Amino acid sequence: MKKSFFIRLFIIFFLFGGGLKVVLAEGQDQYDPKKNLTCLITTDFYIVHLTTYQEPQKGDDSKRNKFEPYCQELPGHGLTYLAIDFIDRDLRQMPVEMRVVEALPNPEIEGEMKDGATIAHEPVKQYNTGVAQIQANFPKPGQYTLIVSVGDDMFADKIRIPLWIGVSSPFKWTTLLPYLIALLAIVVGYGFYRFFLFMHHRKQLDNN
């Protein structure tokens, strides 16, 4: 009976680790842009949801006249629609400006990007429906930035959303975190199982 209990305990740890891996991976997976459309962008003050739509690539007759939804990675350049849903209702009563700019390497700071030419611009307005949209025609593959400015003065809060157009986002070690946590949970669960099994056998030997 006790042995079966320990086995069930190990299974629980195993399932917990696998479930945790799936939950955390949903928030990190950007490499398959159509696999996960839960694209939440968070800052210190606001939470918004991004959905991007792009025309099918030329030669794909099966998706003719059908816009495909993506997150921050899009398969190619060209006409793209970007929609921002304001999770915070306060944003619906505030002036918002949107701008899409080209992201260029910053020669002064290695690994950082700076704003380049403006690709698209939506002037300051209020979005009472909670959904803001901007249309951008990306001229070439590369990295771009969607800048959502909340407020109409020099102290406006800026939500900066990186976009990768026709290129993959750079690999980050943080994408492995869900798998490492899941692996740790499995190892700990197995360790507990072996420990209690050892104690159970030792108790039986003492009784004999």
C-alpha cells in the first residue's frame, strides 16, 4: 500500500512539472507565431494585448484573401494591420498615439536598438472602444518597434513592442526557464519518492 502511495506521489510531481512547463511556455513561445496568440504586453503601469494581421504570402492559393493572425513575429514584409486591446479600462479615457518605427542597432550601446525611420503613424486620439488599430506597410524584412504613447505631453508613458518582420527573434535563455523548472520539479519528485521508499524499506528491516 505504501509503495503504491509513493508511486502516486511521484506521478503527481511528474504531472505538476509537465503542467507547469506548459503554462509557463505559453507566455514565452514566440518562435511559432501562429501557435500561441495570447500576446500580452506588460509594462510597469499597463497591460495590452497585441494581434497582428498580415496578408498571405504570394503563391499561397489555399489562403487567398485570408488575413492570418500573428503576435510579434510575422513571416514577411508588406501590408500589416496591428490591433491593440487595452486590458486596463483607464486607457480608454486617455489620449493615445501610435507609431511604427524601424529598429536599428545602436552603435553606442552594444545589443540595444534605436529608433529609425517612421513607417506608420496614428495621431493622438481616444479609443473609447478599447481597441486601437494602425496599418503599416513594412518595406523590408527586419526588426521594427510599435510605440504606443499614453498621454499627449512630454511625460507620456511609452509602451514599446518589438516586432520581427520576416526574421526570427533572437534566442533568449529565458525561453528555457519553463523546461528547467519542469525538470527540477520532476527531479525533486523522484528524490522524494526514493527517499520515502528507502525509509519504508529501512522500517521494514528494523521490524524484522
